Amino acid sequence: MAHCANAVLDRTPEEAVSFQPVNTQAGQTRPAGAAPPGGGGAAEAVTPPGYAECHYCTVVKKRRSLRCRRCVGRLDLRDRFIRAAEERPRRRVGAIISLLFPGLGHAWSAHPAGGVFYFVLIAIGAAYFTTLKVEPNLGRWMTLGALASVWVIAALDAARGQGEARPPCQEGCPARLACMHYVTHIREGRFLASLEQIMHLCPLPASIGRVCHHPCEKDCRRGREGEPIGICALKRFVADGHHGAVRDFYRSAAPAQPVFAEKIAVVGGGPSGLSAAMVLRVMGFSVTLFEAEAEAGGMPGAAIPDYRLPQDIYRREVAAMLESGIETRFGRRLGRDFQLPDLASEGFAGAYLALGCQRTVRLPHCGPPEQGFLDGLDLLKQAKVGSAPRLSGPVLVIGGGNVAMDVAKTALRLGASEVRVIFLETRETMPAHTWECDEALVEGVMLVPASATVSFEINDGRVASALCKRVQRIEFDEKKRMRPVLWEGTEFVLPAATVLTAVGSSPDYGIFSTPPSRTPIWKGAFVGRLPSAPGVTIPVFYGGDYLSGPASVIQAIAAGYQAAEGLYRALGKVSYARPPLWNRMRRVRFSGYADTSALRQRNQMAMEKPADRCTSFCEICHGYPEQEAISEAERCLRCRWMIAPAPKQARKPQVRVSGVSGTFPKSNR
């Protein structure tokens, strides 16, 4: 087997075979926060090449058992991307085969036991059907209906493919990151292996660990009786500590020369476009990235303040993706420098549009910049490069989203004496995340909920104050635009020397004669396909914020991966042969969940003092140190671990592998 790209340390085949996981003796437990054996340094024993998920496998002697030969864990990064792209078509083929011959589709999709079950069930039912009376009767029709139902159920079961149940944290993540797995790596001190596990589906781990809205933590089961696991913070911990060891992660995974003859154009250098370009390049395509600005990065690199996402960290991760072999063309804007039909004439076989939301919403009653009315997003971009104007006096921010919170905190750092944020919604229903509002309140920002500005007072050519009213309710017109209904007699005045608007943004569909549909290519996807356009003869996909509107960075990354899968299928690269690899090994029982009052409380990260935050744009959150990260990972309940019981004939002796207790059959030793 060739050396796989998802191994950080260079190993010879002999060194890989001699890999042994860190074991704990039976009956012994490690106290929360204690450093695991072997530590987490640069010389740690990470998983052997291609075995990124061996830490929860029941095979003791990794790569020495016959069962390892058909384990899907033995895939490099390119194999994983291609396997994900071919999964849906193969599922459809499995369903079709089972409709033609029940059970055969299961054998094709590497589920022979399920195929045998349905085949025997239908065979018994058919045999019973033949014993009934020939003339139609109720029992005969009921048996025929039951046979048809089992036939359809067999096809639906074959269509599930080789997927298995995922824990709720993984289901909640838009990119389907295996949160439980990389948290377990951290628990056992395998920090490099944890980072590899993350980077399979998240090429911006350090950035996501800072700016993600972490829906995985919302669904964490530990949060039902306590605080959820700091999944996002743990991702940041391994990305910050070991980024140097994986700087060539994608470059080493991509083929030196394109495997496929087709060239792909990706328009837009944000997280979605970068992710799609990187995945397509690793798959083996020749990829060209078109970006209107002078550098790639998109909105996170241009507008997220440095106190949340330092610029050097984001640029470092963007450069790692570009080094995979992506050709870049900066300063090229779609619609101005080239058109969609030009891509086909340049030899491109497919395209992905990841243009984001470039059109900001303007309020009609706000004045020009000369009077003190500024766009909040423009202010964030100027502050990112150090060209933002100094502010003075009271500042009023209009908007209730996360961007509005960033604008308000940035205004404080630019010299505003006081900052108020006014928005239509109540505090409970406002779009901004709770932790964003809490940080703003700690820094001194004042919130004015359920209110709207009506007019402004202008003195000597500058805004002086804002006349506001309370909001009774919010209605929507036929175009789904907000139309607040205001309470009469609730007027009040707010001082404002500068007014910053941050009420949202929208995609710019000016390059199309009619806006494209916002229907995804499959249920739950963040990508659509352009049905047809004048002069366009190649498959064109669009996604990320350009499809759904303003969303999260992790959703944009997921859209990029989905776009790469869609282009791979659209170009006819799917192999409908039987999958060469089977599902993972049977998992074992896990027992001894620790549950104390201390474990129900989350380890808090060190933060800058509130009085010191507004004096500069330095990062305010410092992340976990090593011991606290391990202690936080110890809190994980490892949901969905108990998939199959241990066999009765192998109850003794008890073995513990990498922190997972269980019993193993003799064939595994």
C-alpha cells in the first residue's frame, strides 16, 4: 500500500506495522486532567498511514489482522474525497439492484448479512404464498402486500449504503465533522492525529475554532445535564499547537500531475471556493481559482476583526490550501473581466460560483457618509487593514446580527465614547448569537431591543440624534422583507454622532438575466446547479452564501465540499463498480462513564480583562493550555459507542485499548 497523505510523520512500512496504541492496564483509569502516556509532542505515535480512525477499532494488532484488509479506515485523503463523491450514486445502484433481486443490492454495497436476511425473509414469504389457495382471498392479498412491503424495505435499506449511525454532535455539524473521534484523540494525547481527523473535512481548523457558531455543542448530550463539551475550543487547541506539522497536508495529498483531463474553474476565493478548489485538486482535477480581490480569503479574511480572527492565522491556512496546486487569477471579477460563456471557450469543463453576499442592504432614511452615516461592513474591512477612521462621541449601530455586534465592538476600539445597538427583534429572538451579545455587553455596548429608527436630526451637516419608536410586531411582505409595525406614542431619542448600518447583505445575481433558483441539488445541501444559461455549455454549480444568503463559515466549507462532489459526478467520473472496501470494524462496549459535578462544568478559556479589550485589536481569547484541553476532552460521553455487544464466548479477559474498555475475540489477537 502506498504511503497515505493523512499521516503527518514520515514512516516506513515496517515502522507503520510496528505501531502500537497507547494502552491502559485493565481496571486502571486516568484522572481527569492527567497527561496521557506518551504526551502530545511532535514525536507522538500518531495513527499509522491511512488509519485515521483506528483509535476506536476492536482490532488490537493494527494492520496485522486479516480484518484490516477490508477496513475503510485504510484510505488516503484522495480516496476519501472520491468515496464521498461516489456514495450517493452507489446507494441508488444498490437500491435498484435490490428492487430487481432482493438482497443482492446489500451484497453489492458490502452488507451481505442484511442481504441474506431479506432474501431469506422474502423466500419464506413467497413459499408460504404458494401454499395458499389459488382463488383470491383476504389472506392471499395480505401476504402479497406484506411481500411487496418487505421488497420495498429491502431496497430502501440497500440505499442506505455503508453509512452508520452518527453521534448528535456530528449530525449537528454542517460539515459532518467527526467531533467525537477527534475529541477522543485529544483525550488520549494524540494531538496530531486529532488535527488530521479534523482536516479531512475542515481545511480551516484554527479559524473555525475561533469564529464557528458551533452547532455541534448545541446538540451535545453532555449539555443535557450540564454544559456541553468545548468542541470548538478543542479544535482550536490542536490547530494552534500543531499547525507546523501539517503545513503540507493538502500539498502531499494532491497528485503531482492532474489525473483527469478536465479543467475546473472556481469563481470566488472565500471559504467555499477555496474548499471546493482544494478538494477538486486533491481528487486529481486541474483547478483555476478566479478572485476579484488581490488575495484569496473572502469575507473572513477581509471583515472579521482581528480580536476574533487574527489575520496571520487565516492567511496561513488559506496558503496551505492554495499550495495544493491551485492556479490563481487575482483581480478577475465575473461580469466585469469575463463572462460565464468565456469559461467554456478557455477549455474549462465545469465551474463553481462561490461569490458570496457582496450587496449590502441600505436603509432609505439614512443619509450619506458626509453626514456620519457609514456602512458597518465597510468599517470592518477598513479596520482590518488599518485604514478605518477614528470615531468620537456616541455611536448608534442599526442591526441585530453577529455583524452588528462586531461593528459595535469595533467602534469602541476606534474611539467611540459609547455605543448603542438598536434592532427590531427582542433580545430572545435577535439573530446574533447569545455569546456575541454577552461579549458586547461585557465590553460596554448597550442594547436597545424591539426598537426602530424613524428619522435623524442633522446639525451643521452631521447627524446629532435619532428619533426611535418601539416595535409592536414584525411582518413580512410578499418578497419576505421585514415590515415592522411600530407602537404609536412610544417615541424616544438616542444621541448619535455616527450611525453605522449592519442590517444584512444579499447575493448579487446581476450576471444572470433571471435570478437562479435557491433549490439545493439534494436535500440538506448548500449547493445548487444552474439549469441553463445563454451560451453556457458546461455544468455550473453555485453555493455557499451565494445560494443560502449570509451564513456561517463552516456551512460555506461544507458547500465547497458538496460542490466538488457535484462536479465530480456531473463530469461522469463515478465508478459504479462494487465498493472495494467494507465498513469499519465492530465497535465494543464502553462502560464506566464518569459523572460528577465537576465533569458537568465546562473548562473556561482564559480571556482578556474587559477593561483591556477595547484598547487594541489583539485577540481577546487565549484558548486552552494542554492540560485543560485534555481535561475538557475527558468530559466527552462518546455517544453511539455501544453499537454491538461483546461476544459471549469472549467475556474474559478484559482489555483496554486507547482508553476504550471491552473484550475482543481470539481472531483479533
